[in-house]
Amino acid sequence: MADESFVRDLVRDGDTRMQKTIESTRHDLQAIRTGRANPSLVERVQVSYYGSDLPLPQVATVTAPEPRMLVITPWDRSALPAIERAIMKSDLGLNPNSDGIVVRLIIPALTEESRRNLIRNVHKRVEEGKVAIRNIRRDVIEDLRSLKKSGDIGEDEEKRTEADVQKLTDRHIHDLDAIQKKKEEELLEV
């Protein structure tokens, strides 16, 4: 018989993986622009700098001095053209304005159509997170079934643990729904 701590570790590992999925989804959603300037909007922009592709925050400071403007101040002024190119190549749809010292990004107000498209994108990314959580649930339950099949745990313990895993899954999917609702409210805010 497998000891009980092994089964608990299996469930705990599933819970940890589900938490990481939620954090990853939350991080993905931060990159979707709302009508407001947020420095996390440009976190994933990759800048070619001295032969390396680096995330923008590693070559510059990003601030939001106004609700609809980001100011990017490079640590090395020679990186300014590379930062501008990286922003133009990104899927943000923003045009950088440079004065030779800083890059300013004006965040345009969202139109009704662009809001709908962004909400569709939010739904897609949250659904991808839900699928990942369900896949983790499936993996844990398959591991439990193989333990039962090999005689390491009994049927009662398998069913009880499956119910616990389902409760975890439901809780994490509920968390994703809350994150989605909050992001939609941000997008619909005028």
C-alpha cells in the first residue's frame, strides 16, 4: 500500500500546477491593453540590444505619468531606436513618439469594436487556462487510477481523492472566471 502522504503530495502537486496556470493566465491578461496606460502592457516587448533579445523592462524604465501615456526611459540612449522598432513590431498597435531622450506611448481610447475584440481575446486566453487546469486534473486522476490498479490505494481512497481534486479544479476555474470578469470590467470602463 502507498502511504497516505504520497496521495496528498499528488494532490498538492496538482494544486500547485493549477495555481501556476492561474498566475500565467493573469500575467497574459495584463498584456491586453485597456483604455489605461499600465507599464505591464510593454513587459513582453522584446528589444534587440547588443545582439540579444531582452524584455523591455531590462533596458529601460517604464512609467505611467498620465492615465493614457507610458513613458519609456532607456538606461542607454543608444537603445532608443531599438526600443522604437520593438514597439512597432509588437502586436500592441501603438506608435512610439521619441524626443531623443524618452519614448512616449499614447494609449488611444478604445472603440466599441476594439473592446469587443479584446474581450473575445480575454475569453480565449481564460478558456486556454481552464483547459490547462482540466488537463492537470486529468493527469492527477490518471495517476490515482494507476495507483488503485497496482493495489497501492483502495477504491474508497481513490474516490475520496478524486472528489478532492474535482473541488480543487472547481475552485481554480472559479478563480479564472473572477479574473475574466475583472478584466472585462476594465475593458468596458470608459
